[in-house]
Amino acid sequence: MARRVLIMGAAGRDFHDFLVRYKNDRSTEVVAFTAEQIPGIAGRLFPPSLTGRRYPDGIRIHPEAKLERLIRELSVDEVALAYSDLSHQEVMEKASRVMAAGASFTLLGPNDTYVSSRKPVIAVTAVRTGCGKSQTARAIAEVLRDHDVKPIAIRHSMPYGKDLAVQTCQRFETAEDFTRHRTTIEEEEEYQPWLDHGFVIYAGFDYREIVRAAEREGDVLIFDGGNNDFSMIAPDMVVTVVDPHRPGHETGFYPGMVNLVMADVVVVNKIDSADKAGIAAVVAAAKQHAPEARIIKARSQLVVDHPELIRGKRCLAIGDGPTLTHGGMTFGAGTLAVKKYAGKLVDPRPHLKGSLATARKRYPHMGRELPALGYSKAQIRDLKATVAAVKCDVVVDGSPANLSRILDFDRPVVSVGYELDSRSVRSLREELHARKFI
């Protein structure tokens, strides 16, 4: 009799794990998905067109709150955890809920979930959300391009739309592709910077299809990780980014510590804004858990398009949504820019509307930087209403997405981003050369 499995996920890793590990395994039967962490993704159906003949009705996606009830009603034998950026405490709390309901609890490893490529693969991962993976991945891509090696970026899975059947493999080269694929703000935060630098990026969740398409275009594939998840594609080199603003998190969160232990290169990011104790702590952890890895200390340099608009003005800082919510950070690039250029940071918390007010209750650490939550049209409306309610002179957009294109602000907007400093880029170039990528 097939072992009855429930996949506990958050829209992305769960679907990938089903396709790679379970879809064609006749010794198992996936009876349900649960969804958590990302708003508005429960209640969908993983469609029959993707589940195949063994699952003619598709597979229902339920809220994780119903976990124990589903285990009982569906006679679940095993629950496989398939999402990221959970503290080790949270992982074991979930395991305890599963086991108390009678089922076994499984963590699938890389060898069970990797997709292989004929082309060289560099995986850029992190120990937490918001460490600076994408700027590191883009810096690697720039080095490759400078040496006439064509990189193709592949993003960690983010299928947040209603119709999963059209999100298996997506290609982004221009902003028009956002409209074609009906992307959310959270997706555009990850894709827009790649487009700004002249790169193509693929996304979706069927990594066999994605890899085959990307291989036709590029010489080297760069996996741009999400949250602190490990790569879906078997890598030839693992670059793991750690954050000295959150010392201790590199060994306290799942699966971020997996990335640390697997690392060939550890990038200690943000050394220009972190204190010495935090830097020393993450370097010590890297030396202990990845003793063979090269450690690169990197500065995240602020790139501000109109700093003169900040000085002396009331500024509303908006930042990357996942970093400021489940990533646990209270500030980002926008706040740093306001402080650097002597602006006055306005507190948006008294003005939060709808889903943003709900998010603050769930993430009470939220500070004076507004998370750019936009997983749905309703959330985008709440974000726009919140911005309109805040009395400020300037909006400082530290979100990687181009919010001006989405929200149509009625006040001046200053765009802020991060890029790696030239010294750390040289170190990455040396490592790429030593490993024969260039």
C-alpha cells in the first residue's frame, strides 16, 4: 500500500518537491498540500495538468492551521516540510504537532530534490531572508559577462498566482513580461534588479523545464535563492551569504544552516553598517561550520538616485516585504538612506491599512520601515492607501521592485538599492577564476 504523504509548504519548494520526489513514486501518494507564510495561497488546487495520471483530480492546498485535522481525516502517514526561513525551534514545534497527530515528520535533503544541469551551476544562498543574495548573484553575473561568459539567472520558486498551470516556467527580459505573467510586487522585487542590469531571469517551479530552457541561452546558470532555502538545482559551487546584523541566526534557522555547512564561499555582507561584534560572530560561525570555505567580507553600498531630495525632509521608507516580515529585520536600505542623507524618518505604523495592519499583528517587530507587501491586488490597494495616509514629503523606495510603476505616487520618489563593493567583487572574480568558471 502506498504511503500517504502531506506536503507542508508555502507555494514553491512544495510544488518542486512534489514534481521531483513524489509525482512518479508509486510507493507514495500525496494526499494534500498545506500552505503557510505567504498570504492568500491556501485554497488553491494543484491542477491535474501538473499532477499527472496518478492524480486525476489534482491535489488540494489547505491552510496549515488545519494540519492535525487533515492528518486524521486523510489518514496521513508522513508529513514532509517544504518551506524555508523557520527557526530550529519552529521546525521542531511543527514536527511535534505532526507526531502528536500520529504521523512521521520528514525533511527532504538536496539529493532527493536536486535537478541536474548540463551547464555549470552557481547557487547563491543565504542563512536568512534579506542577507543580500541577489546583489551577490548579480555581482557574479557581471563578472561572468565581463569575461564573455553568458550567465542566465534562475530564481527560487515564487508561483503566487491563481493559475499554477501557466507558472511552471517563466522568462523575464523586459518589464512587459511582468504584465504578461501577472506578477506580484514580491516577484518583481526579485526580477526587476536583474532586468535593470541587462540580464535574463527565469522563474517558476518546474525546474526540469526551467533548466532545459535556460541551458539553451546561457553558458553558466546562477541560482538566485529565496529566503534561506537551498538550491533546487545541483550546484558546482555554493555561495552562502551571512548577515552580521543578525549574529547567531546563521546556526539557528532552517535550512539556512544547511547552506552554511555546504558553502564553498561565505560572503559576510553589510560590514559597513554592522558592528564589529556581529561581524566577528558570523565569521567565527563560518570558520567552525564551513572550515574549507573562503570567507569574503563585503560592503553593501547604497545606490541612491536623488539623495538631495532626502535632506531635511519627512521621509517614508519602504522596503522589501519578506525581509521586513518573516525575515525579522526592522529596517532596510530605505532607512539607511534616510539616515545617511539627514532626512526625518516618518513612522507609518499608525496609518497601516487592511492587510498591512494584519501583518503588524503577526510580525510585531515591524518598525518604521513599511514593508512593500503586494501578494495580491487587495494588498497592493492596502499599500497604496497606507502610503496616501502617511504625511511625508518624500517616498524613499528601498524595495527592489520599481514601485513607481505599480503605485503611481503623488510625491517625489527616491529609489535606493544595494550593490557589492569593488573589493569583494574582485574576491569573487578570483574564486570564479580558481574554479574555472572564467
